[in-house]
Amino acid sequence: MKRPAANNIGSALREAGISRRDFLGFCATLAAAYALPAASVGAIAAALEKAPRASVIWLSFQECTGCTESLTRSHAPTIEGLILEQISLDYHHTLQAAAGEAAEQARMEAMRANAGKYLLIVDGSVPLGNAGYSTIAGVSNVDMLKEVAQGAAAVIAVGTCAAYGGIPAAQPNPTGAVPVSAVINDKPIVNVPGCPPIPVVITGVLAHFLTFGGLPELDDLGRPKIFYGESIHDRCYRRPFYDQGKFAETFDDEGARRGWCLFKLGCKGPVTYNACATTKWNNGVSFPIQSGHGCLGCSQPGFWDMGPFYKALSMPTANVEKAAGIAAAAGVAAGAAMAVANRGKKAAAKAAHAPVTVEDLEKKP
Amino acid sequence: MSERLVIDPVTRIEGHLRIEAQLQDGAIAEAWSAGTMVRGIELILRGRDPRDAWAFAQRICGVCTVVHAVASVRAVENALKVTIPPNAELIRNLMIGAQYIHDHVMHFYHLHALDWVDVVSALKADPKATSTLAQSIGSHPQSSPGYFADVQKRLKGLVDTGRLGIFQNGYWGHPAYRLPPEANLMAVAHYLEALAWQRDVVALHAILGGKNPHPNFVVGGAPIAISIYPEHQGQGKGPHYRGGQGGTTLDVVGLERIQAVIASMKSFVDQVYVPDTLAIAGFYKDWFKQGEGLGNFLSYGDLPGKGIDDPSGFLFPRGAILNRDLSSLHEVDLDADDQIQEYVAHSWYDYADGKDKGRHPYRGETNIDYTGPQPPYRHLPVEQAYSWIKSPRWKGRAMEVGPLARVLTLYAKGHAQTKELVDMALKKLDLPVTALFSTMGRTAARTLETKILADAMQGWYDQFVANIKAGDVSTFNEALWEPSSWPRHAQGVGFVEAPRGGLAHWVVIDDGKVANYQAVVPSTWNAGPRDPQGQPGAYEAALKGHAVHDAKQPLEVLRTIHSFDPCIACAVHLTDDNDDAFAARVL
């Protein structure tokens, strides 16, 4: 019954009866994420169909499972598409059927059969204070990380804990928690921070690896520039209000109801680099600022200790309200001009990131 | 013959759990439950702004992504005597309710189902017979032969590659799997459907809290203002909508979307989850006779209708049940020093006045003191400390918390809908009330309370819309927002009935900062180790006596452990003040 020939995505898809439409939806999301023209979707699809289902080993250390929960919220690719057709998720505590010895055997077998080729995903920090602070199958996190990383093609550190230490490493860091990069230094590591990261950002990075066989371009904090290249503030729909000096003073005043800038309520959007304001969350429904709460800065290293969360940032322009107010009063309407300029920039960016839908694709010859 | 069984990692749960059991002639004589990871979040909370605490506490768990944040803001509000507007109460109820429904469905299909459902057997099913089965038990529209044939084809595509991914090394073909192939195929189809459903229904959290997992909350109400100005309507629309000037997600479009989520939740629960639970339970009636454990049950109560300080308005009542006796519901006081206490006799913590005394959370302390074996290790020294989880006790007794405790409390109180649902289920399965005290009883209770919540959601939503229409758009009370308005010393408790059971956070605030923070969470109650008297925790008690067919495939153990829906990151996070260290710090 078992036909190893079906060991790539294309044939698996055909045999599984997955619709071309579903598959192209996945490719289209990828194209949109990378701002590629719609015409490239065909090439992505061709590359993906030839690729064998990559083996993925997911290790969970000092974590809260929020990153796994976020993974399951991805709309494209979907979690069921990933686990059935696009990857072979060979070890993942929250989702896998096997437990105990059988689970550990699955990990060993995947490491052996795919040596040098499998992708290692880690969520959670690693405690160095004492090996007994976190163990799996009686093995310390640091030992298991080293063991699995050795044969991995690359490591993706998902979530701020794995990327930068996160909440366990917040002061006073009681367990000596460190990020993946403090333990592994001989493998390519992609940091995908966020508490948790945006669902489609996790799967988007995975899709990049599956499609292009390598890792995306990273910023100086090891994050993919494609998702972490701009600040929340620069892409925020409330940015024009900041420029005009219009701020919510509390959580349900007129400004809050009108969607004015949350700067004075402690929003960390100006110093936070992530895609929340552009991809948004949960199929584009909202993001924290659109639902009335300032950005906590969760994709930045050390954000837990940069608070308090409700204290306004001290910005280079110390009194933004006054500055904007003076500009407006002077009749120069500098604030408004800034807002217009910003809108222009946003429109251009928006055009570059125009989503490619399945409907668009089907219109093409 | 005696043999030590070790299951580590226990998978399809949240967090890091290890079970060790002594097998005597193929049955479990003794079992030990161990949490194997610690972070120390309470220690990290010390000295912080109490208004920030919810965000830290929320990261105790990303599965229970709402409840720790709510417990935290309630604790601070209780300490500072902050009342919140009725709309904020309704928003929190909607978010808690949505968390339950989402979480219980995912638990059933994605964490628990594979204990009962043989995925590989589904390949042998006849899609037409599967369709007939599905249509005989429920009214779910997706039930045609073609639909099940497609799912089967998709599954076959995976199995034929010889690389099963998450299904690799499952215990497929184990004789304890008793569903016919058609029921297995139906369950696999619903496993996949539930994955798609769950990512859509979290839209409710995204609208009201900005994102899921980890939506936002605020001390004093809800952070989301209601977008009431006509020119701002429609900001929430469309998956790729980039937003424009003005407004919040909570506008006309956002409200409509919340209504759609509530309808989707209700139909999935009514048409898929409840019928599937009853159908699967019908094949495993022997699991209504084992896995009970303690027989003591505790609920804090929640889902206020008249404010959090008035338990008479709670949908889920407060109370304790002892020794299965449903005729008397005992009063529970979360502030009383002699009621809830935590012990560390078998935990990797130390107390200043010795490991054998209990401590109420207001004066709780936890000093990390790892005395276990250095990894890699094969066995834990269970006669000494063996877990990062503490042992909470109510008046000295080990208690079970969770869906079964709540359903029994509702039943004992004579809640009409609960009685109706429980009696319907028992009648359908031809079982006595005592069948509830079991592994499958726990699983069924979870399903039935989901139905109660799915129905309650509409009421909260309708009330919320009625308030807005009547001109009440208040969502936040700013009166005590500034720390200058707080007393120098305050303490409070915030409680939530979380999906996994009674959850409470205790906070002590001195000079505007968190001086002590303690969380006693559902899985601390259920997964905790033995106490100084040797009384086992709920998991440990429930496993006693289980026959294990094959020690290498401990399916029976997983069934009972999963029936509790373990959440170990929640249970293990406890690192907090000892008084001396605190004194040193403030000096």
C-alpha cells in the first residue's frame, strides 16, 4: 500500500484530492507576503509541488503554548494543510498522537531519516540556572536543544521567549533563562518574535523555507525584514492623529471612541517592529491598537522590562501635542501636511503589498 | 509482577507533564504526577505596576489565554475596590465564554479524541455508511457521502506517504480502540473541521481584545471603546482591510461579526460537538465506571450577572462538594486563611518555617529549591520532592476542579438546564447519575457545560447591544486609575472559573507596587503531588486501579489524564516572595 513515490507535496496533494484552488490560496498568501507579482504564484506553486514534505521537529521549552495556539490560527497556510500536505510535523507535544517513549522514538527516527535536512522550530526559552528547571523525558532543555540542532538545516526561534528570552528572562530572571541563540551558534537561526507572533507570520516564514529552500533576509535582531521591517507606528491607521496631536487620554473618552492615537496611554508602537498594523490578526480582523489598547512592544527584545506599559514613551519630540498644535496654529498646517505625506507613503506601501486573492489568480489565463 | 511505567512527555496537553506509575500485575497500584518546568512568573511580577500585572499573568498560559488576565485585573480591582461598568462585565463574560467554547472544542477534537478515535482505521470506512451514521446522530449539514469520501482520500494521501507526521507512532490498532471505522472517519472529518472553525471564532477575541492568543485587558474595565460615531463605522471589515482614520473595531460591523461568531459557536456545539460526544461515549461505557479519583469537587463560581461581588448573580455557582454528596454544597471563602492553603512537601520549593506546613496565598511563599536528580534521569524520587507543582488543599482536603465540579455544583443547585442536559445524556446512554464520577463523566461534563455557555453567549450579547442602544457606552472606570488615589497597602483576590476549573490570583500591593503575587490554578489542584499527609492529587487518585494492556502503549493512562485537560504551564509558575527576601528588598 505504501508508495514512497508520493513523498512530495504535488503528488501528495493530487492523491489526497486537495483542490488546486486551496493550494493556490497558500501560494497566493506567500506571494502577497513577499510583495511578489501575481504572476509569480505559478512559479511558487511549481517549486512547492516538487519539494518533498519537509520534516519539522518542534521543541517546546519554557513556554506557555501561546505560540502553538497562534500557529493553529493561521488562515493561509492553514494548520490542517500544513500537517497533512505541506510538512511532516514529526514531533510536537501539543498536537502529536504518541506520548512518552513512542513520542521520543518519533523524534529520533525523524532526526535519523532527515539528518541535515529537517527544520527545527523552538518555542520557549532555555533555563541555564539549573538543568532540573525544565526537562523532557528526563533530559534537560539545553541538552535536547543541542542534540536536535546538530542535524537541523536551520532553526526557527518562534516567539519572544525563544528569540530573546521573553518573560522567563524578565527581571530578575529567576531561572537563568536564555534564548536559542545563546545556546546554538553554528546553525542559521531565524527569530520570529512576538508574544505570540502573528499566526500568518509564523507560517509565512515556514512557507518561505518550504518554497525557496533557504531563509529570508534578516534584520540585525535576526528577524525576517519582510515582516519586521517597519514600525507599528509608521503603518498604524491612527498615525494621522498622532501627527495632528489628537490623543485618547483614557480608555473610553471621546478620543478613544474616535480612534485617536494611544501614545499617551503608553502605546509602544513607535519603537516596535512587527506586521500587526499591516497583516493584522486573526484573518485581518483587528490588532491591539484598533481594539483600543496600546501596543505592548512584544516583538522587541526585553520588552517586559521596558514598561510600565501605560507610561507614555519619551520620544525625541518630547511634547508631540504641543509641537503639532503650534504647527497647526501657525497656519502652516505642518501636522496635516505630515499626515498627508504619511498617507501617500502608506498608499504606496499598500500598493506594493496588495493582497493577491485566489479570485485574482483565477482571472488570469 | 511489578514494573515502573514512565510517560514523559505526556503529549496532547499544554505544558510539561510526567506521569510515573507502579504497575502491579498489569494494573496501576500507585501513580505520581510531576510538572517538569518552572519559569517563576510571580517572582518576575514583584515590584511591577499592578496595572501591568495582567499581561505578565496572562503569559502563564497561552491556551487559557483570557482567564489569567481576567483573574489578574479582578484581583487588582478587588484590592483597590474598583468597580467596572456593566458593559465591561458583559465584554469580559463574552470573552470568557468564547474562551470556554473554543478551548473545550479544541480539547475534545485535537487533544482528547485520539484517545478514543483510531485515525488509521478511518481508511477502512465506507463513506456512504459514514454519512448515514452522521445524519442519524446530528443535523450538521456537512455529512454527504462525497464529503466523507474526500476526507478519507485526504487522509489516505497522508498515510500512503508512509510519513504520518503528528500521527506517527500513535497507538493505532490497539485493542482498546472500539469505534467502528465509520465513526472513526466521522471523527477525523470533525477533527479537521474543528481546526478550521476554531481559527474563525477567535475573531470575537480579536475584535474585543485586538488579537488572539493573548488579547488585551485593562484594570477598571475593557480597553476597547465603543465606536459610536456614524462616520467611523466599518473599520473592522475585510481580511485585508488596512484601516483608515477613526473608530475602533467595536462598531456596527464588529458587533455583527460578534453575533455571527456566537451563531457559529452555537451551531457547531449543537450540531457537531454534543452529538459526537454522546456517540463516542456510547462505545466506551466502561469508562463511566473508572477514573473518578477524589470524589471532592470545588468551584469558585463565575460569569456575574450582578457584578463580581454578588455570587447570587453568577451563572456558575460557588461551592464545594465532599465525598460525592450532592445534597450539601459547602461554602467557600477565598479570603479565609484556614480554607485554601498550599503545601510543598513533595514540590521543589521550600517554606521558611518548614516544608510540612500549609500557607494561604496572601502569605504564600515559594523559594525554588530543586532537589531532584540531575538530568538525564530515569526515575523521580517520589518519596521526596518530585514536581514543580504545589499541592493546594481546601480545609485540608484534596479537591478536583473543572467541568465536572461545575456541572455537579449546578446539578446540586438544581439549575434547570443542567438537570435537563445531564438527564438527557444519561438517559441516552442508559447510565445512572453516579456514572458522572468517572473519566468519561468528566469528558461529557465538559461538553454539556459548553452547551450551557453557547446558549448564554446570546443573552450577554443582547444585553450589551440593548445597553448601547439605550445610550450606555461606558466601558471603563477611570476613577482609581492613578496610583496616587490608592491606599499605601491593599490586598485582593481575583477569581475566574477557567475552562479547566477554579482559578484565583491573590495580590498584595504596597506603595503602588506588587509586593506579593500568588496564583493557584486549576491544574495546580488537579495535577499536584501528594501533600504532607500523603493524600494524592486528583490525577494521581484517578489513575489508581487502571488496567494497562500494554505498558509501551499506555492508552488507558492518557484517557484519564486527558479527561482533566491538563494545563501544566498554568500549574507550574509558582515562585514568589518569602518574607525575608521581601523585607530585604524594600529596605
